[in-house]
Amino acid sequence: MASPLRSLVEDDERYLKSFQLFLERSSEHQCMQDFIHGKLADELARVGDGKAKLNVIGVGSGAGEIDLEMFSQLRQKHPSLTVDNQVVEPSSQQLHNYKVLVSKTPDLDYINFTWNKMTASEFEQHWKENKMSKKADFIHMIQMLYYVKDPDATVRFFQSLLGKNGKLLIILVSGRSGWDKLWRTYRSQLSSSDISQCVTTSDIKSGLESKAVGYRSYQLPSQLDISECFVEGSEKGELLLDFLTEVLDFSRTAPAELKAGVLEMLRHPDCSVETNGKVLFNNSLEALVLDPLP
Ligand SMILES: C[S@@+](CC[C@H](N)C(=O)[O-])C[C@H]1O[C@@H](n2cnc3c(N)ncnc32)[C@H](O)[C@@H]1O
């Protein structure tokens, strides 16, 4: 039975507040940066192969910090490059934050930004209606496939846009993370909307393997300090709990039994380690890189 609880994504302001706190309390962006300067750098070196202008699509880019980090890496590999960058992001606040970041970052003249205030499926519809045929060299979907109805179909559509030597990068929480354990146990009680929400790279890999689509996989170890979730009445703890459960005002609206069960699960060794008085949730991510369909 679907949960009667409201989804956090229904409240953009609270979603952003809790996501911001999640970034502050986790090594999420640090592990992505390490990946960008390590394994992804090798992948990006092969993108476009000698082309002077690259077409890039960022889906669910948020405030763009990670996008700009990838551009700086891309620029190092291809110094004379220019970029046409389509940003696909439904949140006006996040688009605004991204634009502010661009205005404050020097030396981005080589990138032409097109701001698409839309969801991935609206972008797909727009693409098809306008019979667009431009091929993309690099597409990334970082921590966003939770918010679409059909993640496998979304991956298929964006992979179909890749040109020769193009790459599609997907980053999601890994099937070995605490998220997977939490969702396996509580998905039906937490998830209320028609979006996928509780999806990990294990689900995406199964979908790809069932269609014999190849991919390369990279592990991004990461932790999230969830200690405040166990401090009764902590405002920050409640915000983090909203992000972890994807439920709006989880602490106030969830039945007591569900709340107790989720809190117990969160500090269970399957999900977290306790060290120096802190509870560190396993936030491991996995990156999948796909080539164009043959
Ligand atoms: C967890 S944040 C990740 C942001 C950024 N990629 C990062 O890793 O820092 C998810 C982003 O996906 C966006 N989003 C939500 N639903 C979406 C959809 N249906 N299509 C595209 N993006 C979506 C949100 O507005 C948000 O900016």
C-alpha cells in the first residue's frame, strides 16, 4: 500500500534546505571531486576525440558546483575547446544558484549555457517535438534518477542522444550503501509519490544487463554524519531525517512505530558505523559510464 506520508520533493524550499545540510554533513561532493580528478579524468580525455566544440547536457544539475568541476577537468584535457552546455533543471532556485555561481567563476567564456527550466521528461518531450537531432558528447545525470518515473527509460533516451565517442555519466547511491538497506526495509512505508525515489545503481545495472548494454563502474566511498538525527528536538536532525526518508516533516508526521524503526535501522551496523561519538551513515555512491548504443 502506498504511504500516506507527503514526499519531500513536494516542498522545493525544504528539499533544498535539507539537501544543503546533507552536503554539509557528508563527503558527497568531496568524493565526486576525487572521482572527477581521478577516474573520470581518463573518461573525459576520450570524450569528443579531437572535436573543437563539445555538446554537453547536464540533467538535474542543481547549483552546478559539480558541473563546473567537470568542465574545469574537461578544459585541462582539451584546452582549446568550446562547449555548448544544456542545463536541464526544474527548480528555479537551483537554476538561479547555478547562474550566480557561473557569474562568480572566472574564465568560463568558452562555455555557452542554455538554461532549460524543465524536468528530464519535459526535456525529452521538447527534444522529440522539435525533432532535434544534435548529438551530445557528454551527458551527466548526477544524483537525479530518483526523481523520474522510469529511470531505465530515462537512461535509454539520454544514451540515444550520444554521438560517436560520447559518454553518459550516471551517479547514484550504490547498492552497497546504507540507503539500499534503509529502502529495502522501509520503501513501501516511506514512498508516496509516482517517482522512483528508492533507486540505486544496482537497479540501473540490472536494467542495463537485461538489455545487454555495457557500462563501466566506479565506486565512490562516502559517509554522512547523521548523529543529530538521534538528538530529540534537533532541527537539523529533523531536516536530515527528511532527506534520508524523502518524507516531508518525517519526525512530525510519521507514525511513532515507523519513526522508531527507521531510527533503529539508521544506526544499525548494516547502515552506519559509530566512531568517536558520531554515527556515520554509509553514503557510498557508484558512477556508471555508458558509451553510445551500437
Ligand atoms: C540531489 S540533487 C543533485 C544536484 C547535483 N546534480 C549534485 O549532485 O549536486 C537532485 C537535483 O535533481 C533535480 N530534479 C528533480 N527532479 C528532476 C527531474 N524530474 N528531472 C531533472 N532534474 C530533476 C532537483 O531539482 C535537484 O537539483
